Amino acid sequence: MIDTMIITLFSFFVAFASVMLFRPIAIGVGLVDRPCSRKRHQGEVPLVGGLAIYTSIVLSSFLFVEFDNVYKMYMLSTAFLVLIGALDDYHDIEPNIRLIAQVLIGSLMVFGADVQLTNLGNLIGTGDIQLGVLAPIVTLMAVIGAINAFNMTDGVDGLVGTLGIHTFISIGVLAYLGNIEFSSELPAMFIGALIAFLFFNFGRFKRGRYKVFMGDAGSMLLGLTVIWMLAVCTQGESRFVDPTTALWLIAVPLMDMVSVMIRRIMSGLSPLRASRDHLHHILLFKGLSARWTTIFIGVISVIASLLGIIMQESQVPESTRLISFLSVFIAYNFFMCRQDKQMHNHVQ
């Protein structure tokens, strides 16, 4: 416990110092987010949150983590992902090119680290479903999905950081409940770094004069790390998170991404096209402030995780958990379709 607190505090201070260091550099080179039709913030905001978080993770890793092949591959894949994200933040990269980069980065996880989703659990009540030769493909799809789910969620102050913190804590809770010896170094690093980022992102430092955004570099880093950890925690003999429980831990970003893509395809648009059709956009349209939007979605996400944890601990059949998740998603998608239509009719 003490070691975890030390790691968290160290990561916090490194991320805090990194924001202070990178912020003026970003302003000087133009690495800033400018207001536009999709972005309603005030002024140009430096996109250095992700770079500060990654700097904290790297320095903390060298001090507190024993590097094996898996962790080396994790550090290599995140380095490439942060680079792509930073380039995208500086000069928008074509979605297809970004997708190709994500596939290559996911391949480092699948083939380099040999971290794969091979077992989907007992989804239909006849025993665990083994993916076999399909495991690499399914894992790559999961990696791409998680990266983009967290990336798409990053649209209002504090939201993606809050979701990341709660996901890491939920994994830790499941490890504790399962009495599992869990390597908590990486979650501790991210929690500390994310708290430092939120301190700036919420505009609580110097009355908002040092505000920063996470940028694609940070949100994609968070998505990759979450799916990497879930893949490790849900597979193998030492697994302590059921695959269906993992769905509940990232329910909000996952449901929002899939719902948005379905609605875009139904409208004849590219599923990768950026627009104002996410849950946080709907809530802002309904009159919630940015802060209350983050709080509202954060509470929903915590409730979803608690449901997943309670069902796992109560040994609810995985098939029932999957049906419950799909039922919630269908209801969520129906609600979002109606609200999205109302919002667009109002704009027109």
C-alpha cells in the first residue's frame, strides 16, 4: 500500500512538472487546440496533457517497474502511439492513416508481447469460448476499439481522465476482492498522472490561466493501456476479471463509440467522421454545464462498473451478464438516436 502511494505521488509530481515545462513550448510551436464548429472552448489551449502523462509513466517505469518482454513491448507500442497522437494533435492526420498506425501498434501487443484475447468466457452456458486462430484478429479489433472509444470520449473537461481513473480503480477493486497479488505499479502511475492533469484541465490552477487539454496523444494512450490491462486480467489461469465484466468497466466509452458509429453509418457518413453526436454533446445541448456533464457521465460509468463487479462477485452466469449488457446498450442506442435527431432538428 505504501509503495503504491509513493508511486502515485511521484507520478503526480512528474506529470505536474511536465505540464509546466511543456506548456510554453507548445504555445511557441503551435501545439494548441483552437475553437471551431465542434470545439466551443475559449482561446487556444495547449495540447500537452498526454505528453505530460506519458513522460510521467516513462520516468516512473524506469524507477519502479521491472522490465520484462511484455513491459518492453508495452513501452514501445505506447511510444509509437503517443508520437502518432502528438502528430495528429499538431496537424490532423487522415483517419485511414491513423487507423493503419493503430493496427501496427496493436500488432506489437498481439505478436510482440503475445498479449491476446484467447478466451471470451462462458457466454452461452456451454463452457468457455476459445478463439483459437481468431484470437489475434479479435484482439486487434479490441485494441482499435478501445483506443478510439477513449479518444472519442475526450470532448469535455475532465471526462476521459475521470473515466480512466475509475477504470484503473475498478480493476484494483476486483483484484482485492479476488485476493489476487496484482502488479499495481502501472495503474498507480496513471492515477497519479491523471490527477495532476485534471488539476490543470479543470482550470483550478492560477484561475485557469494554465489550462491544458489531453489531446489525442493522451486519450489514445489511455485507451491502449486500459485494453492492455484488461487483456492481461481477463486471460490465463491467473485471471481475476471475467471478459463480460470488462465490458461493464468500460461501458460508457464503448457504448458511446458503437452507438455513434451506427448512427453515422445509418446517415451515410463515415464512422470515423468527427462530429457533435456523442453523449457529452447531447448533455451539453440539454443545458448541462461542462462540469456537470463530466459528473453525470462519471456517475453513470461508476454505476456500470459496480454492476459488473457485483454480478461477478455474485457469480451471475456470464450469459446473463452479456444479455444484460446488450439490453442496456440497445436502450442507450435508442435513447441516443432520439436525442441526436432532436438536436439536429433544433440546429437546422
